[in-house]
Amino acid sequence: MRLHRNLVLAIIESLSQIFNQKKQADKIVAITLKQDRRWGARDRSFVAETIYDIVRWKRLYAKLAGLETQNNDTFDTYSTQNLFQLFSVWLILKEIELPIWEEFEKFNYDKTKIDEIKQNFNQLSQIRKYRESIPDWLDNLGEQELGNEIWTKEIAALNSQAPVILRVNTLKTSVQKLQKQLSEQNIETKKIKDYPDAIQLLERKNILKNELYKEGFFEVQDASSQLIAYFLDIKKGIQIIDTCAGAGGKSLHIASLLQNKGQITAMDIYENKLVELRKRANRADVHNIKTYSIKKENNKIDNSQFKQFYNSADRVLIDAPCSGLGVLSRNPDAKWKLSLAFLEEIKQTQQNLLQEYSKMTKKGGKLVYATCSILPSENQNQVEAFLNSENGKDFKFIEDKKILSHQTGYDGFYMVLLEKV
């Protein structure tokens, strides 16, 4: 294939923002794809897939390009020439001829270097931390917490491209009707067994521009994430608090299951996310969600503001902030931003949330703690510590669900159901 310079430069600039400025890959890709209206679907697909590929396999490509630093666990910065070297490795491994540009001169006209990269790729593919392109500390931690066999399978699954899953908004349509409507637009989908509201695209498309999405007939939501609303064991007319609601994906799903009966209070520390939630709720014809902006002063939360909610909710959902290791397939840049220090900090936050937000559960009510992490230290260990604490003594364990990507093909998740006795 012939490479156009404007496409290549867009890729290099995007990688610079992701690696050097630590911007989120999905947001940068979305912005990049809008910068030139002359690009066709094939051009946009090439740009997006190339960016994600290089982000996902950064460590492996850096090693092959001779760029890996001694302290390879840091979020490295790269010069423009370094980024062209990473792109060169990508081209070589894809068997695409390098353009005759000065930026590629290190590898052009040197068949020995190209053969060496291919040979080294085969050798490095035998070493998990290079094959899966992850920092040493993460490879060690994954094996320590999950065991060698499961971690090897799981990190390989998390390095594959995530499928596009839709959640059908049953307030406005049904699975069968939406499938038919999408099929009429040549968008084919399949039902997913044991996921009642989920359908999967058979071919990747930019579904967010579709009129059915704009009219609120569906949301994009991974299949594993869709299980949480069902796990809450909800019934029409009950009071539910979603304590870490964000932009409201799970709150909206809960509302659709309630058929707009009962009341959902969606809380978050970020008002802009709650604004987005309200927009989405309006689009989806959801009328039983009220939002509550959690106040912070000097970057600290005053827990006294929650007293009005103590012992008030039939169901409490704590979809806690976490490492996000279960969703690396859709957020591959996260593994370059994570650190052990961050993990320790987030685990303290998780326990604090359990201790405080559990107080909102009324007697006989139920609490769900969930994360999109696969690490027991963020999941089972947190629940055990809570149940052994003073605030946890009134709760009993009902059941939990550990979802691994290599077993389902979807995001890694954890959820536990507790009851206040």
C-alpha cells in the first residue's frame, strides 16, 4: 500500500500527545479522525488501527527499535524521530514497504536491519512481558495475584481488540426490533447468550453517528458491565443510589429495568459527568434519575454531606474507581500510566468508599461493590477487609462474580452482592 504523508503525520502527532502529554488515546483518536474531511473510511480506519496498535505494543516496538530505556517501567517520552522509528517497526512487521522519506532512513536500504527486527520479534515473542508489551512490575503483579497460567491467558485476551457491544434501551424498543432496524441499514448484529439486553456488532462501525443512537434506542456498553444492573437484584419501586455514577451508563440501565418506576440517585464528584448523564437520560426517556454532585474542599470530601442518605436506600451500587486492568482491550494506553504507587492509593480509596457509602444501605437492603479490575487485591481482598471492619459487621456475603476476559471475550470485571441484616 502507498502511504500518504498527511495520514502518517497525523499518526505521529497523535502518538506524541498520547505518550508525551499523557492524553487519553480514545479522545485523541476521535479528534484526529475529524481533522481532515477528505479522508475516506479506509483512511480513518488505517489511522485509528495504527495508533491503537502502536500504543498497545509500545514496549515491544521500542525494544525492536532499540529505544527501550534501562528504566523501562516509566511512561517514557519520545521525540518525533523516535515515534517514526516505532512506526517503522510497525510497518516492517506488517510487511508494508517503508516510504523513501528521510524520517525512515534508519531502516531504508538496510535489509540486514529489517531482517534483524523480524528475527528479534520471534525471539521476544517467547518472553511474556515483551510478547504482551507490559511493564515488568505489572507482569510480576499479575502473576503474583492470578497465578502464571491464568495471568498468561488473561493478559493475552486483554491485548486483543474489544468487540463493540450495544445495550438496547428497553424503554424505547426491544432487542428484536433494534436488530431489524440496524439490519435495514446494513449493520448486522448478533444476540449474546445470557446477556438479555446486549447485541454485538459483527463488523466495527462508528455507531455513535447513527440516528438510532441519537434518539436513545441504544447505548454502547460492554457486556460485562451490563451484568451489574441485574446483579443488584432490583425490583420496581425501590430506592437506589449509584454512588460513583460518572456519566451514568449503569444508572441508565437500572432505570430501563425499573421501567421508570422507583427512584435512582446518581452521585459523582465530577459535575460535568452528571451533566452528561442528564443529557443521556433525556435522550433515553429516563425520568426517575436525580443527580447529586458530591462536594470537595481542598481535594477532600466532607462525609457529613452523606448523612441525609444514611439507611435510606434499598440498593446501593459502588462502582469503584480502580486500576482498569479489566478494560485494557479498549484502553491500551492505561498500562503505560499505571504504577504501583497509584494502585496503593486507589485501593485505599476503594476501602474508604466501602466504609462510607455502605452506610446508605437500609436494613434488609443490598449493596453491590464492583470494579473493572481483575486483581483480587482490588476485589475479594477489599470485600473481606470491609466485612471484618466495624461498619461491615452488619453485612453478610451473598455472592460474587469474577469475570475474566479470556473466558468470556468481554471486559474483565468483579462484582459482589452484600446484604445488610
